[in-house]
Amino acid sequence: MKKNQYLLMKKDHEQKINKFSQFFAFSDSQFNEGLKELNTTKENIISTGYGGFIKKDDKDAYIEMFKKMSDEEDILFLDEKVLFDAFYYELGNHEYAYTHEDEDTLNSLGFESWEKLTEFQKVIFEKAKNKYLNSQEW
């Protein structure tokens, strides 16, 4: 049985992000500890959003890392099985059986909206959604 390529990619991306020199802070003490961990000062960091910080000098590498990951997703999502597995996994991850919110699942995969999906993507999404809903115990 072929491994779930979406989950393998997701794990690989998570490992790359975790290895990147950064910290997260939600209090002054966490912020100061993060500065020590990166051996830098407040003037030499920038926010990545959601409480994350990196060195200013690492900005280009950070952007490049996410661009490469996005490009990898774009290529993998051309494969019907990978796209189906991604939709199916994220439907569960975003509790679609309760919410029936397509946008939560689509946004988590970098898709802007249902209207912006290609016909191929719409067909695969509907197949994944039907399988997911049919797999739920009511």
C-alpha cells in the first residue's frame, strides 16, 4: 500500500519549520528568553506573525523555505490521489462533519475559495467530502 504522500510532505514541512532558527513568545519573559536562544537583540529580529520571531538576516531564507514548500504542494496537488488524501485528511482535521464549512478545509491547504478551485479540484474535493461524510458514525 502506497504511503500517504500528503502526510509525508506535511511531516517534512513541519520538520523544516521546526529546524529553522526562530522562537515564539507570548509574554515578555518568553520574548527575552527567545532573544537569548537566538543570541540576538530586539533590534535584530522581525515578527513572522502569530507570536513568531526570526533574525532579520534570516528573512530571505525564511521566505524561500515557505516558497519551496508551497511549490512542492502545488506539484503534489496535481496528483489526484495526493489531492484527495489532502482534502480527506483536512476535512477531518477541521471537523467538517460538524461545521460543514468548506472554506476551513480549503484555506488550510492554501486554496482561497471554492470558486477559485479548478474543475479537477472541485471534483476531487466533492469525492473526498462524500467519502469523509459517509465514513462518519451518526
